[in-house]
Amino acid sequence: MRALIMGGTRFVGRHITEAVLSAGYDVTLLHRGKSGADLFPEATHLLLDRDGDLTPLRGTRWDTVIDVNAYLPRQVESLAEALNGGVSRYVLISTVNVYRAPPRPGYDEALPVRTLPPGPPPQTVTMDTYGALKALCENAAVESYGPDTLIVRPSYVIGPFDHFGGFTHWVQRLARGGEVLAPGFPDRAIQLIDARDVAAFTLTPAHGTFHVASPQRTFAELLEEIAAEVAPPDTKLTWVDPQFLLDAGENGETIPLWYAGDEEDALLNTADTTAATAAGLHIRPLADTIRDVRGETTTARYLPADREADLLARVGG
């Protein structure tokens, strides 16, 4: 069995590569060699830019192609053109951000996705275009590879080797103890998924589109679960009014996993995962992920300790 993984050396792709190798595939990784080039010596590393010349792929045949890093529909289309039908099964890693704010909690995969204005799609991925471009990638995948395509729509992905480090930030912050600034909206839902569970699901024989996410929990429940695993006895969560934080210049980029916007935005964290569960999705206990990321170092920088202390002092004052 031969597998081609587009990317495969960073975070989600790295875990997918580990899962596919463990399943006994002969794996080829197509990447630029800018990260993880020394990983997986048992795999073949094809050092190419997917936006460049894909001629080396012509005439090759693959039992599965797992596309981790397609962000523009032309990337899906150019890959399909190079492979020219030599693919038995294509898997696209997409996102729940293909949706606009859902009208209700518990939405399923039939919810309409984001669209772009008429005309050629933008060639730059931004926060505003990301979801709609991913939706176009999904369309291109089904048009190129047929109805047996597997489209995986994860929620917020966590786990070892996460270079974004949002979840890891909370684990490490609560492990330090003391007074912890907890941003408002404690009752808003949040859904997470360990990257290793995403990876395992890519090997399911199912086809179609699936939400891949944990059961819903509130943000308060999430912080309390983390605290129960790692926090020392002196730890205290101080819930801070969201408007105070927004006025102070904080947001979901400086305080990770916090949906500081409208309630409708937070509804993205209420995806129905019934279909994926029936297709074999397994969700590991959150405690396992907490344990596995606790000792990691991360280059991500969120709310610094001195800034947190200043905000807490202003709230207390």
C-alpha cells in the first residue's frame, strides 16, 4: 500500500505520517524541507513546492493521498492534474471554519458553507478568506477525485508538537498556579480534537464529509479539567469581564481558545459529530493530551505573566 502525504512533517501532518507508517504503508512525503526534514527516515521525502513544478508525480500511483496543506483550490486542482487519475483514495484536511456562524447549536455537515464574491478566488489566505477558500478546496477535491473523497473538518486541533500552542499555553499556565486570569464567557461551548485522533480518522474507509471534534464542553469546564490535572493547590481562576479585556486590547489572538466575539461565532464549537462517530472517530481522554503537552516548549507567545498580573491588578483595583 502506497501513501502520498502533502506536507506530513509539522503538527497535524506529522501525526498523520506516524499513523500511516504505523498502518504499514509505504509513505512518500511531499514537502519543501523547511520543517521536519530529518523526521521519518523510513519514508521517502520528495522535496518540492506544491505551488511549483509537480512533474515528478506524473505517472505515479497511490492507494491514498492525504492532503494536509491545501489552502487554495488551485492547489487541489494542480495536484489532481499531476496525478492524472493515479489515486485510489483522496483525503482532504479541511476545517469547521468553512461555515459562517451557524444559526443554531448542534449543526450537521449539511449546513451551507462560506462563499466568496463572484470572480476569481483570492490567492492570499487571510482570516477573512480562509474558510471560504477551504470550502472551495473541498469542491475542487470532489470534482477532481470523485464521490469517494474523504473530507475531514476538524474543530480546534490540540496535542503534541502544536506550533500554535494555544491549548499548551493553558496547560502550562495552570501548572504554574497562583491567580489565573480567565477571560469572560465561561459558559460558551468549545470543541477540541487531538491531532492524533484526526490522524487516525484519515485511515477510516469512510467517504464523505465529517466533523471531527470532541463532545461539547464549556470554556469553564475546559479550564477546570486542565486545572484538575496540573494545577497546584493555590490556583485560583479569576473570571474577568470580556468587555474589560476587549477595551484593554486583548482578544482571541492574545488569549488563546477564547471566542471574544459574538455568540454566533462561538456556535462553531457546537458541531454535531454523530456521523464521524458512526464512521469510527475515537476521542482520547483530555487528560491524556494534557499530560502529553505539559512538558513541551512552545514558541507561541500569548498573554505574558507581567501583562496578566497588570490586568488582574486593575480588575482587583
